[in-house]
Amino acid sequence: MKQSLRGLLATAFMALLITGCAMQPPSVVDRVPDQDAGRLLSQAKQQAPEQAARTRLEAANILARQGQRENAFDTASSIDETLLNDADRVRWAMLFSELARGLNDPRAVLRATQVLDDELPMQANQQQTLAERQQWAQQTLDQQSGQVQVTLPELEGTEIRRIVVALPESGPLSSVANTLATAIRRHNEISADGVQLSFIDAAQYSLDELYSRAQQMNAQLMIGPLDKDQVSQLEQRDSVPLPTLALNYGSGANNQAQRLLQYGLSAEGEARQAARRAYQDGQRQMSVMVPDNDWGRRVGEAFWNEFQRLGGEVTNAVRYNPSSPVSNAVQTALNVSGERARLGNIDALFLLALPDYARQVPPTLDYYYAPDLPIYATSHLHEGRLQTRLDQDLNDVMFMDIPWQIPDAAVGGEEVLPFYPTYQQLRDEADASMFRLMAMGVDAYELAKRMSDLSSLNGLNGSTGTLSLSNDGRIHRELPWAKFQNGTPSPILIPGLLGNEQ
């Protein structure tokens, strides 16, 4: 119950604030399950135009929450926003702008921001955010004629049959590399698709030597490297010798190398998704808890920057010592006075924590009289196995994870997961702590097979999320959300704004 009424009222209040007029908020009705987007779209076909526009808006929101960005974008794009009332037009413009930005569609961003700019008076900070989005979209359009797009002409129209996998068999990354390699091999065997895999020990060779050996083996493309520093070196080149799917992201702002794609399980990417989700839910002032280490700093900055870009504010932040009492960090995050939290400037909490630490946070919030504070978290608090007794303490915490880790919440059951036969075998063979890496290996293989048709990489329903390719060759993941209920990850039911149907 934490999220439904509060999130809805926050959204309605934000709409009133932006429009600057005393309109009535949308009527509050029963919740609509995530899986009902298709039913809503079917209903819209039978409705009058104004009602159909509102129904399609709700369906677009549901699809966006499920991580189906392409479908959500298409649905939102089909809406005639002039048929919406002011509050719903604001909701549409905010949603459509974010989807368009994520899919690198500057024309759609301009369409959304123009609605806000032309029709809705805003406060200064909102005007600044709007201006920044418009500037990004216009600059993107201006640059597109000369912008470097990812192209792999030597692979276009061909069938991928020979792949070299370059991963280290020794050194600090060898355990991760071994898990990825095992998943790639198993998925190749189960798929029986005729792709020939060859493996090179990346720990023994320089980058140039790896490419030389791969070319000698007549490979069409290379999966790897895994090391972040090596990926950073590659992305600074004008081009790489062979089409490449790196299994990490470089440290640069952009990848400038032709033929180089980058894919990985980015915690920073999850933080940015959490920021967008919180903002979409109506949260405007956030507190942040991240570990006091380099990982925590990078993830915390990613959340902070994205949330501020959207127009939100991080009012409290703490970098905690994982070995210190949780109460110390919670007191700082909540701005505790005496034994009570002062929540006047906090709408919700963003939490980056491993399971043992994360399980202590909600009970500590309860102790400081903040039991209803919404918590948004990354996948790292979820061990990926059913532990209802231990995870009772995480009840009502919202988190994202890969579909393979939360099948019931993500897609409605294991049988409809992407690459289900491989999932079945790896689930039985793999340690739970390594299962996300297994899923990453499967998706890496699937991405590599599709590199002869780059358009097929956008909207790919993968084991690790819905995948999309940016203009600079970086693969982004959109993850489904879940909420702990009775110690079990469950689908998030969202407030419905249309009709009275359950």
C-alpha cells in the first residue's frame, strides 16, 4: 500500500503545479495489473476518441513500466494529445519525452516538449529542464547528417557462422570470464544453430594480437574483451579491425570507434532507470544511500545526475560503510531529529545495497517512524532465489532485475521467458550468485548472431532485459520492476486512471 495512493497524488499534484491552474485531478479507480496493457488497447478501439486517448495513455505507461520501451513509444506516439485534458497531456508529454530520449528520437522529444512549452506555464526549474531537452533534441537533429552511426557493412546481409570469443582464462576477471564462456557454450549447444565458436585466452595477448589471431581464424566477429580498460582503449580508436561486441562499457562519454559495440550489466544504467521510474511515479525529492566506495560513488552520481536532469532534487545523500550499523546511515538519509525522521523534504529513498545490508534498511525506517517511505533499489539487493523468511524485511521495496531472475513479475512465468530451454538447463546447473552473468553470456551470444542486421538489436527481449542499440554502439537494457510481497518478488500493480475494471 505504500506506493499506490501516494504515487498517484504526487503525480496529480505535479500536473497541477506545472499547469498552474486549479483543475480537478483525474479520478482514482482500482489498480490495473501490468499485464492488462493489451486489454486496454483493445478497449480503446471501441471507445470514443477522448476516452480512447486516455486509455492508450494508461497502456503506454504500463508498457513503459514493463520495460517495453518500443511498444510504449509506439502507443504514446499514436495518441492525439489534443484530445487529453491538461493533466493527462502533461503525463503524456513527460512519458513520451523520456521514451523518445531513451530511443534517440529527437523529433519526438521536440514534439513532447513543444506541448509543454506552448500550452503549459511552468516554474523556473521546470523551464530549465525543458530547455535542456529541447536543446539536446535540436542539436541531435542538427548533427545527424554528419553523426557517426554504427555500421557493419561487411556483415550486412550475411549469416553469422564464425565467432571468436576472447576472454581471460587467468587473472582477476577469470572467474567472471569462465561463467560467461560457459553460458555462451551451453546456449550455442542448445540452440544448435550452426554457429562455430572458437575461444582465445585474452590474458595471453595484446589487443592487436587478439584481433590478428581472430582474423587468422577467419572469424566474422569477436565477442570480448571483458576488461574495462581495454574497452576504453578500443572506443578511442577510429575503428577496430573486426566487428566486435565488447562485454563491458568504456569509461568515455561516448564510443567513437566504428565496428565496436559495447554490452554489459551496468549498475549505473540501473541507477538511471531508478531515477526515471521514481520521477515518473511523482517523486520529486529523493534521499540516496550508496556504499562508500568507488562503485557506490559511480552509481550514486548516475542516479543523481539523471534525477536532476529530469527536474528532481536529491535533498539528502549518504555514503555508508557496509560494516557499520545501518542506523547510522538511515539517520543521515532521513535527516533524523531525536527519534523521528523529518520527511518534509523527502518523497522516497534510492538504495544501492547488497542483500544482507538491504534487509536491515526497511526495519530501521520503521524504527524512525518512516514505514511508508517508498524505496527504489537496483537488482543488487536480490539474491535471485526464493528466501521468503529472510526477504520479509524487504516487503514493499521496489527493485528492478533481469527477467531471468524475476520471471513471474517480469513476464508472468518461467515458460514465457526469452530463451527458455537454455534458462531451464542453466538454472539447474548454475549457482544463484552467477546466474545474472549466465544470462549476460546468453544475450551476448544472441546479440552477436544479430550483428548482421543492427536494426534487430533494438527492442530485443533478452535474458537481461529489453535491449536497444544507441547511435554510438552501446547496448542499453531496460529492466522490469518488481516489489517484495510476503518475501517474494511480485509484479507491481500501478494506479489505474481509467474505468473501474480490475
